[in-house]
Amino acid sequence: YIPDDLGTAVNVQAMVFGNMGDDCGTGVGFTRDPSTGENIRYGEYLMNAQGEDVVAGIRTPQKLTQLQKALPAIHKELMDIFELLENHYH
């Protein structure tokens, strides 16, 4: 049992092939800054990559602000999901 007041995380993950072309990708995202807990959206992503590419340092991931510029509809969907999670679990 993990008490609610410890600030446990929610992990939502759909397993997909992120390395099937330039319209695929992978990344990590947080509804809050993982270092400070500040209520700001944080994350990184890579196009045409698998999850291990983000954490292994093989390539330099992009910030979510870049996702907003490159793929605004995807960015909006992600922000909507973040908001839903934050409202439900906070």
C-alpha cells in the first residue's frame, strides 16, 4: 500500500513502434516538474525512435515546446491528457 500523500506517479503507456518513420516517436512526460514538483508540464521526445533512445543518450531528445511547434495537434492532445490526469489525481 502506498499512501496518497506521498505524491505517487501515474504511468500511462501504450506500446507502439516509435521507429517506423518520421510520423512515429517516443518520449516521456510529466504533469509536474519531476525535480521540484512545480505544476508545469515537462517532457522530452524523439521522432523515429524507441524509448531506449531517449534514456540511453544515443540521440538528444526535444523539449515539449518543440513538439508544440512541430506537431501542434499532438501537443494539444498530450496537454489535454496531462490536464485530465492532474485534475483527477491531484
